[in-house]
Amino acid sequence: MRTIYLDCFAGVAGDMLIGALLNFLPPLGVKECPSPQVLREGLSKLTALSPEEYELIVEPGVKNGIAGTNFDVHLHDHSGGEHLHHHGAEEGGAHEHEPHEHHEHGHRHEHGHEGHHHPHRHLHDIEAMITASALPGRVKRESLRAFSLLAEAEARVHGTTPDQVHFHEVGAVDSIIDIVGTFILMDALGWPRVLCSPINVGSGTVTCAHGVLPVPAPATEALLHGLPVFSRGEPMERTTPTGALLVRMLADGFCSVPPGRIVASAFGLGNRTSADMPNALRALLIDSHGEKAPLTPPVDTEVEQGEDGLIRERLALLECNIDDMNPQDFEPVSAHLFERGALDVWTEPTYMKKGRPAVRFCCLAEPDRVRELTVLMLRETTSQGVRVLKAERLRLRWQLDRVATSLGEVGVKSAFLGEELLRRMPEYEDLKRLAAQHGLPMAEVRRRVALEL
């Protein structure tokens, strides 16, 4: 099993994470700077985000004598000008850091938005952009959930509701790229397990639109609730809202470096400088050899692995009985539920009073998605109410890998009982694509691929 270990000894920011992950795309071990082509192709599926708004910059760099990868976003304004957005370890959150503001200790933001007119977006604008995109399903779901969590954190900080949060920096092009781009890279890597060290949040104060505030800034602190943190080094903001958000989304647990074989390592560099430690995030790609790391799970986790090797999840089952809806209309509702994070959606035939045939419409979801998915079901079906039942699911652990075959590359889902591999199944959509590409029956493609797994 492949594991990515994030060593946040100097903090974490979105651009630092992308800079590190780019180094894990194949081929591994390349000495020159990694190519952002996979990221460019993925972001091009966000059709509402014009390529004319930005340019991705990936280049080698050095911080305190440590070589790594700099990732930046070159933004173009409406007047045809352009500037390099150095968000590094100072990237701001919604309502948190306005452009061209100063931190204490003489540290200055390098956002450079003054005189530029990049769009400020609300949550619904970003959700519409992601939902309408051609991004892979899981990338959409994780991106939508990420922005929802960010809006919830901002709403708590400012005493409002998520739909009223007006995203400034986080809603701008660069931060959409950081968040969605991270999930694009995770998808390209086959969604490996992610473990993380405790997080260095920094210290000191930051001056923003709301006055002088302590580090970590309020939105960052809200997103770090329940996660292991510490403060070390010269006073400065070392973990950003986007960095905290992505760690919260990705990390399966927190621990020291897990046992296994290090396959590759990389440093993602930020744009700050301090004398005591490099402004960098270290990432390790580890072949775990089936060994388990002692994990401290994130707070309020609903997932645990028992000694029997089964994954135990505490979920919610949403269901309603419907007898007055066109059956063809269930499909788009199901698609929308999956886009907003549903784990499974299905229909069951049933009978209501007086023997009327009906459909039981069911949705399995994580507890934190219940309210959002319930509202969606009520909006898009004819039901007047939704039952919410506690559910426990026992399942196998699985991972998705990309495998090269003689017919082409396919996604292969491997299912494990503990560390025992039970089965490997090629992804249906990839088999379908290869069947069309080679003019072969699905059964023949499935047979050939199975022989090569």
C-alpha cells in the first residue's frame, strides 16, 4: 500500500502541498523540475475558470539550503496586466487577510491584488463552477466538501451562515486552483493513504481587515480543531486556512513517520523566509509493506478499523417513499446527490396504503452531509419529508491504482480484509473506454485485462 506522509515541521499551505505532490507523478526519480501538465489538463475541465485568467508556474527553488519545488499562479487582470501571486505560507482566507496588508514583525503579504480585479465569489458561485465541470466524480465531491467546510468555518468565525460568506482570497482564482488542484493530483496518484505529522502553526500576530489577530488566524484555528498542532520558530504565520483545510480533508491520521520503504521524497516551497527553518513542506511517498502506523485519528472521525480488518463507518441513511414522480426524474437527482458527497444512492420498489406502487428513494451519507443532502432531496423530488436513520456499515478497505495493460491504462480497485488482498477489479468506465477504442466486446476486454492484473 502506498502512503503519502506530510511532514508539517514548518507549516503547510496549498501551494506548498501542490509543489510537493507534483514530484510524485510518474516517472519518479526525475531530477529536473516536475511537469504541471496533469494539473493543467485537470484544471481545464473547470470550464467556468478561463485559462486566460491564470498561468501555472512550476520551477525549482532553494530555501535555507534545501532544494524543492516552487508552485505559483500567474494571474492576469482584466486590463491585460499580470502579476505573480506569491501566496506561500501567507495565503489568506475568506475575510481573513485582505490584499497588501502587513503582518507583525515586518512581514508583508505578496498577493499584489491592488489595482487588479479578480472576481470575488460566494460559495454558490464556486459550487456551481465545480458542479458544471467535467472533473472526475471524486474530485468534484472532495472539492465541494472542502469549500463547504471552509464556508462553515468562516461562518462560525463571523457569526453568519455559510451561504452568506463572501470569499475574498479563498474565492479567487489562485485558491480555487490550490484546493481543486490538490484533489486533481490525488486522483492522478490513485488516492493513496495520507498520514500527517503534527502541524506547526507559527506564532505572533497578523494584521488584517479585522485588526490585529493572533496566529493562527481565526479561520485557520477553526479548521484545525481537534488536530495535533504546535508552535515553533520565528514569529510568522506558518499554516494557512487552505493548508489547514486540505490536511483536514486528506489526512487519515496523525503520527510520526510510518514504517515502510521510502519510494520518493519532495519539498514543496513557500514564499516566506526565516533564518531558523526553511519555509517548506516535506512529503514522503512510502511503500508501507502492509505495516500499520500508530494513528491518532482526526477528531469526530466516523471511521475506524477493527481487529478483524473491517472498516466500521457510522453513517446516516436518508429515505423517503414516493408514488407521484416520473421514474426518469430519479436519475438526475441521484447524480446531484453523488456530486454533493453521497456515498450511495438507490431506489427500491414498495407499496403504500391501498396497494399503491411506489419507490423508496434511499441515500447513504456521512453524518456531516445529512442536512445538505436532505434539503437537496426535498428540493428535487416530490417528497414532503425525509427519514434520517443511523446506520453502521462494515466494509473492506480498498485502494484505486492505475495499471498499464496491453490495451491501455485502467483503474483497478483492490479490496483488502486487513492486509489480506481479496480481489482486484478493473473500473467499468475504463473497460468501456477501451472496448470502444479497440472495437472489442466488453467481455473480451475484461478477459484480457484480467489476465494481465
